[in-house]
Amino acid sequence: MKTRAILTLGLSALVVCGAAAGMASHGGIAFASDRNESRAERHAVSEAVKAKKALNGGRFDQAIVHAEAAVGLRPQVVEFRVLLGTSYLKAGRFDSARQAYADVVALDPGNGKASLNLALAQIATGDWSGALHTLDAHKDTIPASDRGLAMALAGDPAGAVELLIGAARSPEADAKTRQNLALSLALAGRWQEARTMVAIDVAPGEVDQRIMQWAEFARPKSAYDQVAALLGVTPVQDPGQPVALALNASPASALAAVAPVDAFMPGQAEAAVQAAQEAPAPAPAPVPEAQVAVAAAPVAAPTEASPTPAFSSVVFGPRQEVVQRLPVNAVATRPARMASVTAEKGATAAKADPAAQRARGKGNYFVQLGAFQNAGVARDAWGRITRRDAGFAAQTPSGMSISTSAGTFYRLSVGGFARADANALCSGFRAKGGACFVRAHAGDQVALWARPGRQQLASR
């Protein structure tokens, strides 16, 4: 399995630590500074710098050679061991990565990224009970959105769903959290709820594709399949980390046996695909066949010649947050006159923007701008959107509520455009740093605060 994971636990975990307090930095590698450092210590730093360059260039075998040399010269430097673990993980050497990250956690128990990567490596080597123990022991340092999906991969999708539902209800929840919840729901066999959750942040035309990909994802052929797919790496036969590099100098542990697929994901057998196919679409949005997703990755469909589906275009979360982080009373405490001032400024900017003045053809397409906690939060986000892109100032905001197991969300959009015009509007917004996608009409109505004569804020 292969995948391109965007803002999911895989990429948030694979980060080489930067320089910490009291540390000096050479080529981005941090180490304890010492005026009397020896030649061996300088050599170790040089090897670490080479390892990082090779890692950034995708030369993972070279990165491993240099990182092993750095760790051998300075075994107590946490940053060198993190670099080694990352090199192993990206090279698909899961057993070596497990050993390397176990040493990192022993040296630095508060390192949440290393703890998460250790759990992923344990999952990939079949040590699911060990992974669950790691996730629980470091629950205070691993973000809930990452920890929840890792729990699902370790064989506890029910516990993952419980954790992620709570995280998704938080005002600070983003699209990544919701999509990790959707995948966990799928792994728990709750396909209808997974489909509803996916639809919050994904173009309607892509919902079925993603659900069918997840149906295959829920049926791995070996222990490492799912982790490899999330991280986008190719597993290889792994001899293990050299014994001399072990923190406690103990013999390297034997490779964990790969458990059968039924043990890997209890209850996810042949019924998974059928359940996904039979799950009805979410009630709020019966979607026509013609859909448009701006800048969406194409989906590679499985073929008969390839029994293992290609996951090169599975996307588990958009690149930017959809829910905006706002104080609870941010909108309620703002004077009404500020809203009118903002509208006047937006209208003035729109007049100066030729793209905003151009007439757009009428049609059935909408630009979805985000999913928010409620209409009040969406209204505040609309003000920021019109300030960022004057092309929206002359548009009438629309929205609709969608209910999920994690609560109700309000989808903000503008629409009634021809497809080409909707694409152009969304592309321009994305070029200015915004997040959006194009879809067909799905029950969108004029937002409460934008209706004629409506002066008060939408109810929270």
C-alpha cells in the first residue's frame, strides 16, 4: 500500500527535532555545545548534517549510514537518535525504527513525536499491545487527533472513535481531526457515520472514492500495510538496528512475527467492503453526478492486475484548517457597527478588483469555504475571508448545517455559479492562502446574517 497523507498523523510525526534550549545548531542539527568538544564530537555533528541532507533529498540508505555513524560517536544525543529513527522509518525499516525510537523515548520521555513514531513502528511490527501501552503512557504529549488514529490502527477502533469524537467537538478541531475520526469510524465498521463525517470537508464527488479506498485499507494483508500506506513508505526486509547502537548495549530484539490479518483488525473481514458499498449517502446532500473538486488529487482505481490497491492518492485531510480558532465570545462582543465597517471596506476593495467586477455565469456550482462550529463562527470567518479576497465581498454567503456523531457543523459557501466561474473563484482564493473546493448545490441557503433586513447575529 502507498498513500500521500496530508496533515495526518504520519506527517505530523515524521519531524526531525530542531535545536532546543541550551543547544547549538550545525546545519539544522542540535547538540550540546562544549568549547572543549573533541574531534570525535565534531565528526559526529558532521555525520548528522550529512544524514539530514540525505534524508531531505530522499536518499534514505545514505541517511541511515551517516545517522548510524553519528549515534555511534555520540550515543547520548537525543537529536541524533531521532534522526536515525526517522531515517529508518522513511526507509521502511520498521523494526530498526522501533528500536531507535524506544531509545529516544528512554532518553527523552516527554518527546511526543518520538512516542507516536514508536507506536507506529510497534504497530508495523505486529506489537499492537505494546503500541497501545505506548500511546496510553504518553497520552499527555501526543495530540488526540494523532493518538486516536494510531489507536485504531493498533486494534482499538472503538476507543479511537470515543477519543476522536470528543476531540472533534472541540472549538479548535480542524479538518484533520474530523477526517481521522472518519477513518477510525470506518475501521470500527461504522461506515454510514464515516461517510457523513467525510462529507463535511471533502467535495461530494470524492466521498464515494474515499470510502471505497478505506474499505480496502481496512483489510490489510500484513501488519505493516496500514502504517506504510499512511507514511507513504515501502517496507523492506529489516536486519534490525546494529547491536552496538542500542542505548543499553543489549542484544537487538528479534523481529516481531507478523500476525494474520484477522488478528490485526478484529471484526474487519470480508464484510468491510460490502458494508461500505451498502452504506447510504448522508441525508443533507444528495449529490448529482457532475461534481468539481478544485486542485483535488486524482484517485487511482485498483485493477485486476494489482490485487493490492494503489493508495498513491488517498488524502486523509486537507492542507489547511477549516474550523477557525476563535474565542467563544469573539463575535458576540463585537459592536454591530464593526460589521458594517467591514462590509463597506470589502465592497470598496471589490470595486478596485477587476476579477470581482467581472460578471459570473449562473449555474449550480458552489465554492465551499469551510466547516465551522456554528453559524455565528461562520459569520466571523466570512468577515476574514472577504478581507483576504475582495472577490468574495460582492457575493452572498450561503450555508447549511450537517449533523454527525461528533456534533453539528455549519458549512459556509458561495454559489449559484457556472462551473468555470466557480473554479476560477476558488483557485484565486487558494492562491491567496485560502482553503476551498467546488461542488454542486447540496441544500445551501442564504446565510441568516445575509438575509434582507437581518441585523442581528446568527444564533449560536
